[in-house]
Amino acid sequence: MRPDLNALVIFALVAEERSFRAAAERSGVTRSAVSQTIRRLEESMSVALLRRTTRSVSLTEAGESLLTRIRPALAEMQAA
């Protein structure tokens, strides 16, 4: 299953903000919705993209790789 564009946008926001709360505020959805979107994205890709603790969110190696690959495309779509 391919990840949907919305899930990739939410992932990029979480990665940039290093926070589910901040990503939720920027995207206008709940923290729960952000969390569920990331969980589904990770399940669909069969890989952990984020390391979560009670105090921080960081990218795994797979998360860094994905962000590097999608960032230019997302920036291009935003510019359009």
C-alpha cells in the first residue's frame, strides 16, 4: 500500500516541528489525528519513522531518509 499525500505532509510537519502537538496546531487537526496518521503511515511502510518519548520526537534513520526524499516534492507542490 502506498502512503497518501496527506500522511506524508503530516509526517513532514511532525519531523520539522519535532512535536505532535505543534504539527497538529499547524495542520489544524487534533494530536490524536496526527498520531493515528503517523501510525498508519508507519504500518503501511512497515518501518518506524519516528522515535517517541514522553519528552521528545526524533527521526529514525528511515524517517530521515523519507524526509530527505519527500521534502523537495512537498516544497514544489506548496510553491505551485
